[in-house]
Amino acid sequence: MEESVFFNKGNAISSTVDLKNLYETAQIEKLRGLNEKLIIVQKKNGAEYMLFNQTDFDQLTDREEYQIVEHI
């Protein structure tokens, strides 16, 4: 039996290689009433972008592995 396990690094809201898609996800979260600051980051050695609540990103122990793309 095959089993797929998904790991959500640091409670990321979303992750994708398409930055435009991530901006759309951020807009949807804001329209749903999310009042927290959001942050888009990219792992320094990869192409994947991740969307975090600012507070969740600040709690990551490996923040130095990410490059901040934008604060929303």
C-alpha cells in the first residue's frame, strides 16, 4: 500500500514554484479576514516560494535558510 505524507514546514499557508499563484493565495487569505501580516519567502537554494504568517516565520529555527521576497 502506497502512502503519501505531506510536510508543512513551519505552518506555511501555501508553497509553490509560481510566485503569481502565491500572491493570489495571499489575497484570498486577506479577503477571508486574516488580519496578520504575511510574508513570502524563498529557500536560498531552491525555486520554491512559501507564504507564511509573519509570526510563524519568526518562530522558525532555520530562518537564515530563506530569503524574504516580500512583506504583505
